[in-house]
Amino acid sequence: MNWPICIKQFEQYLRLEKSLSGNSVEAYQRDIRKLTEFLSFKGLEVQPEQITPEVLRDFLEWITELGMTAHSQARTLSGIRAFYKFLIMEDMLAHDPTDTIEAPKLDRKLPDTLAFHEIEELLAVIDLSTPEGTRNRAMLETLYSSGLRVSELLELRISNLYEDMGFLKITGKGDRERLVPIGRDALKHIRLYLDGVRCHLTIKKGYEDYVFLNRRGAKLTRVMVFTIIKDLTAKAGIQKTVSPHTFRHSFATHLIEGGADLRAVQEMLGHESITTTEIYTHLDRDYLKQVIKDFHPRS
């Protein structure tokens, strides 16, 4: 069992069984390569099964000395853990050397969110008298109503709109599909855009099924959506850094604040792990603390 063979088998597992994107697979491979670079630097001729917790602790010290941030260290360790879990699953290894390794402590940065009145203020400044304004209102309503990633918004297809059921079929990370509810207001504005704007576009070949298009009949870019939101934020006078992801964070936060079940929110967001969704419970606790501070007579 040597590094090239194990890494190749791990890559095939990530691509074929986990259905991860090329970028995600490359990120995992980079994590393993960092470890092999450390072994080479230290002159340690050890194979994957010979790695010990002590070697891994020395590795973490080494990448710390190189200036790697705690967040990057944790991400690298996570990739190495996944590699060793794969080796154990394939019966190539009996013991996991990462079991006793603690990840670096992270200061958890809570994502920015918009209050509901700020969402309304931002939507209100969109000029619905223009074709672009009609499209932009539909896009932002969809982002907030369903908590989509910007990539999921741009890839949304007409054939995946189930208007009568109030659902969208979304293809998320790792090509995983999920059904996401969408609100009446968002559906109304999507229909206004489809019937009043999109139907008049000369649509380029290959984009016939995409919902949101630019004025030339092609798919919008991420940069364009970021620019649209930045301009609307300034126009609304909102003093926050707002991005497409802000609408996703706001969607999840408002659901949790309203008492939604965490597992339901996980399903709607398309998070593979519940721990990713749990960050919104921290937002909820902050909200509750603020309620006590603002309204409790003995706060």
C-alpha cells in the first residue's frame, strides 16, 4: 500500500461513489498532498498505514509554522480524516490515526443576515417598469423564498418548476437533487417574468430551459447577480455587505427564529451534514439574547 495508489483509489471513490465535483475532489487531493510534502520535507519514508497520531501532530505544527490559518488547518485535517475513513472502509487499514487528533479551535464567524424589513426595503427599490427589474425581482424573491445558492439559481430550469405543487427541483453540490418549497410571491414574480419578459427574448441555443437569462438570451453569470444585488443594496441605503448568499442565510435564520425544525431546514438548504446547518442555531440564540435584552424588565 503506497501513497500514489491509495490517493488514486480515494479519488475514484470521491468521483464515482460520492459524486463530488472536480473542484471538491482536487481539494481533497491537495489535503493529502500537503501531508506527503511534509513527510518528504522531514525525510520520513512512511506509507499511509504507518502514519501515527504523533506524525499528524508534527504535521499540524509544521503547517502552523508555514502560516496556515486555523480554518485552513481544520479543512486540511478534515480531508485527511476522510482519506483514512476511506482506507478503513475498504479494509486497507485497521486503525484510524486521526481519531485522537483535535482540530484547531475556530472562531466561528456568523454569517451576515438581513432583517425581514431590510429584505422588503431592498425588493421595493427594484424598478419593475423595466424588463431587467422584473427579472431581478423574480431572482431575489426566489433566493429568499427557497434559500438557494447562487449557482442553483443560475442553473434553475423551467422543467424543474412545479408551480402547481409549490416546489422547485434543485441540483446542488455533488449533483444531489432535492425538492425545495417556494412561496406564492416568488412564484408570482417568476410567472410575471416568464410571461412578460423572457418570452420576448431571442434565446440562444442551449439555454431554452434556463429560467433566468440576460438580455442576449444566455445564462446569467455569478458576477452579474453579485453586481445587481450590490447596486440594489446601495440604492436601498442598507449599510451591510449583501451578497446572494446573504439571502440564503436570511432564509435559514428566519426559519429557525420562527421555530422551524433544524432537520427540515437542513433538507431545504441541501446540507449533507446537520452540523453545517447548526450554525443557524447560534444565530437563533443571539436573537433570543437580544429579545431578553430589549424587552425583559430585569435584563
